[in-house]
Amino acid sequence: MRILLVEDETQTAQYLRKGLVENGFAVDVAQPYTERFDASNRTLYDLLVCDVVPGWPRLSELRRAGQKAPVLFLANRDSVPCRTDSPAVDSYPVDGYLVDNYLVKPFAFSDFLARVHGLLSWGPDRSSMMLVLADLELDLIRHRAERAHKRLDLTPKEFLLLSLLMRRAGEVLSRTFIADQIWEINFESNTNFVDVHIRRLRSKVDDPFPRKLIHTVRGMGYVLEER
């Protein structure tokens, strides 16, 4: 699952990004005031995390570009009217926006992660949280993968890699694209970094089953599809 984090405090952004990545999420960080921000890029996010005041302009751009993901706001205590002591807030209007939930700074990462999981579980399209192809099922909320009703024991990165393949089922993904999306690194074509991880994923998703779903497209990359 992919999260966009709009936060002007560099230290806070790095701290939250690191924690989310360690919990199996892909995270993009956008600086609120920088001129270089492509709100219309093709990435569709599952959750937007925004600093309350600096995040408003970016949220406006994202909504105009078609981003419909729920929003978690990170608020300073003096910017949240009268409801700062409520442990869980469904929604309230701020400057014309309907805030799905918020956290008051400072907060524990465990509280932040609980809000993230909570918003993802009751987002606008709950069906998008379950990916299915043939007898392969991926529950993005519970981080649970099954094939033919058998639980697959995946590492966080394997789960993220499989979710990328399933979201783009039928589309050939290059090694460069996979490396950028999952590990956020520049891929060197003379290494087999991505191939090694695909091989490990295949050993769990395909090898124990007669029907194979992860296919190699020679000279191009990999595709997840039923043949």
C-alpha cells in the first residue's frame, strides 16, 4: 500500500517514513512549499498524511488531480478546535475539508500506526483492500496472503512486491520500475537484485502449486497473470 506524506519538518518526515516502510508500506514524501511537486502523477495513493496548515495547498492539488484517498492530519494542539482530547475522531470540517482523522503533535508512533491502519480499513473503497487473482488472495489491511486457502509466509518486502504485481496484474513491469517502487533505489541493469527477490517470492507463491502466476517476459521484466 502506498502513502503520501506531506510534512514540512524534515526530521518528523524521516521518522514517520522509516517507521511506515518498516511496517511494509511504500511511502512518498512531499515538501509542502517546494515548487517541484507533480500532483497529477499517475500514482494513486491509499492514504494521504498531511501537516494541517502546510498541507492544505498540497491537498487541494491532490484532490483536483483525482486523489480520493482518506486523509490523516498531523495537527499542532492550538490548530485543533476543542476536540484534541478525543482519542478517535471520525471526521470534522476544517476550511471546507472533511478530515477523516487527526493526531495532535507530539504523538507516539504506535498511535500513528493505529490511525493509519484504522483509516485504511474503513476507507472509501474497502474492496480495493483485497486483491484477488485466480486462487491467490492478498488482504492489504491484515497483511495476509493466501493461495488455494493456504497461508503464505511472506516477509514485509515480499508482501509489498506481491501487492505491486497484483495491482498491476497483466502489465509487464520492468526491473527498473520494480526496484524504484519497492526499494526506491536506482537499479543497475548488470545486477540480478530484482531477479533474486522475484525468485524468492516465486518459491512461496508458485513453486508449491501446479498453476504458475508469476511469469518472466524475456528482455522486459515480470508479469503476474493467469495463463
